[in-house]
Amino acid sequence: MKQGLTRELIALRIAQELQDGTYVNLGFGIPTLVANFIPRDIDVILHSEQGILGYHGVLSEQDGDIDLINASGQPTSVVPGACFCDFATSFGMIRGGHIDISVLGAYQVSEKGDLANWQIPGQKIGGIGGGMDLAFGARSVIVAMEHTAKTGQPRIVKECTFPVTAEGVVKTIVTNLACIEVTSAGLVLKEVAPGLTPEEIQAVTEPRLIISDRLTEMSL
């Protein structure tokens, strides 16, 4: 199987899903990179559960402030008009349904949109933390992840075998190989990475994919 997109290009593709005026939370890992690719002609307000509303992309350690970090602990900066708050207020924004889009990483996503992203079976590390709140509280959940595990096993599965964070919450899956929409009829393959075919995507995806009538190559 071809490698497909880099982590940065996955983030770039997800940035195209963001709309002007939306409040967006970017989770740990690939999602944090999305901040670097938000189009300059739209106003997207980035929310961090650490207590920042209105921040920029990732900075170098030399340019950053140790007290200003994103979900991955990377230095960031704030935009004019940004505000700071405590954890209770920050999570109140999430739980109150005030976040339009949550971009999260995942270990597995089921064909029904179930999300597993907080623990690998057999490992005692990891905690569900704010992942559950972000999955349930946001109006829309986009997953950013590699299409397969390092072992080659599919991460898009019929049923999650990893501990589930939230059921039926994922709306869109963007991987290094494809862009897939979760619908009531099943998983719809909307876009494929350059140089790949639907058959190659299906070969590393456990559930049956519905090929969109408007299937295109990912635009980057």
C-alpha cells in the first residue's frame, strides 16, 4: 500500500472543512497541526481546553511562551481579542454545546461513527480525560488519523475492539489515504489520496465502503 498523505497534508485537508465564524477545538496529535493551515480569508476561533479561546498555530520553542500551549503541549500564540479562563469555564463551553467542530485523533472508528481514542487494550496508560466531552459536546466531530495501524490492521472497522470514547459521534474521517463521510446508510468514500484507487482503500478498510457518485482526488 502506498503511503498517501503526510500528517501535515492530512491537517491541510481538514482545514478545508472549517468555515468562517466557527468555533473549533483541535485535539492531540495530527489535529493540532490544522491550526497552521486555516485559510487566512476566514475567521476561525480556536478553543483549547487548557483555557484559551482564540489562538494561532504552532510556534518554535524559541518564539513561543511556555505559558501558552496547545493540546499537544506545543507553543502557540493568541489572536487579538483572545481570552483566558479556568478549566471549569473551558469545559463548560464544550459541554454546553458551544463548540462547532472538534477535530480528534483516533485508534479506531466504526462504520456507525463510534470513536475509540483514549486507550489501547493491554496498556495501562491513558485516560479518557476531555476526549469524551469533546466527542459528545461538539456539534460535529472530524477524525484525523492514519488509515491503518503500524501492523497494517485497519483502523476503520465494523465494530470497535478498543475502549469506546463515544458512540455514533464521528461525521467525517480524514486519513492519509481517503476522506470518508459517516452516514446512516454506511461509510461513503468521497475522496482518495493522489495515486490511489477505491479498490486500494477498500482493501485496508474493514467495513464495505459506498463509493460516492462524485468521488474525486483529494484537493490539497
